[in-house]
Amino acid sequence: MLSYSWCKGKQLTGNLAHVLLRACTDVIAPTHPDQAVTRLHHLARRERGATPALDALCRLVASSARLRRLLLDRLTRHSSAPAVDAGLFLRICDPVALTDPAGAPRPLIDEKGVRDCAVAGWAQALAQLPQAHWQPYAVRWLHTACSADGHRNRLLDLLVDAAGRDGSTLAALYSAARAAEPAAPGSRSCGAAITESLFQKISTAQGLRPPAGPTPPASPRGAPR
């Protein structure tokens, strides 16, 4: 289809972008949602400032676990522009959507392929983007872990796995968790419990003996005090 070449092409004026966006959402998506995902992804990659294509892409994948799975795979394991897709990934890989089965037999986070995409996407985001960009999304991830008891460990494990053994990245995650504590859903104590669990997992990732007791006695290696 000609619209695909236009969505992917280098030259894209504001008027043409708007026409292509409407074509994707109003004409292609109702009958060929996979094709709409591909075209909106290309449009979203090229947005600067306002993000109507990315917003439309988020709405489209919110309508189907299959489409979210498809896009996560495009953004991570089959990305041709990882630096750009890292920013898109943070919007698409919403922890609430991953942990809420929404009527399905199981949530997306129970699928190994989705978890692999989450680790790969977060690894790119942590490596490619400044902390000021990814931290609000990490906070949402941590707050979701606070309220989603059945998926708490898995959500935290995915973040720590994405950071690998990089001390500065692990320290940045720990710092984000500490900053997120006051706004944790329910109470600040829930946020503190999440920070403690994250600290334990960071210690294990760094090959350190997990500290005994309810409160970590020190920050992880490289973490701010």
C-alpha cells in the first residue's frame, strides 16, 4: 500500500502526517489492525514534540493483548532503531496492562516472550535514555508492583534483569524507588517495602549477601546515600 511507503519515508509534512494518521486509525485499523500498528509505529518514530501517532498507537494496542504483544516484539527484539524505540517502549509497555488479564485466562506478564521483550526494552531505555526520561515510567512500574501483589516479584525482577550488573544503573533504579516511596498507592510503607524488595534483588544481582532484618543497612554498590 502506498500509505506504508509514506509512513516510512523520510519526507513527511504536517498535513500529510495528519492524513496518514487518520487513514491508519479510521480506515486501516478497523479491518487490518496489524497493518495499522506497523504504520503508526513508523509515524510515531518520527514525531517531535506532540505525539498524536504514538497516542493513537497506545489506544490501538490497548484494545488487544495480541496487538500489544506484536508491538512489544517490534520495539525490542526486532527493532531497526533501538534508540528511538526505547522511548516508545516506555509508553507501550505499561505495567498495569501487563498484569491485568482483562478477561483473558492469564495476563501478558505470565508469557515468557512478553517478559523477554520487557527486559530487552527496559535494558535499552536504561542504556539509551537519561534518567529524567525513564524515571517516571519506572515509578509507575514500582507503584504497580506495590498494588499488584501477585506480580510484585516478577515486575521487580524484570527491572533488575534489565539493568544487568551495571552498578550505576542499579543505583539509579534504587534512587528512583526511594523517590517513589511517598506517592506509593495505599501508604508510604508499601513504597518502602517495594524499595526493600528491590534492594534485596539488587544485592543478589551484584553477588552480595542479602542483608538481614527489615531495613537495608546500606545503599547498593554505587547508590547515592
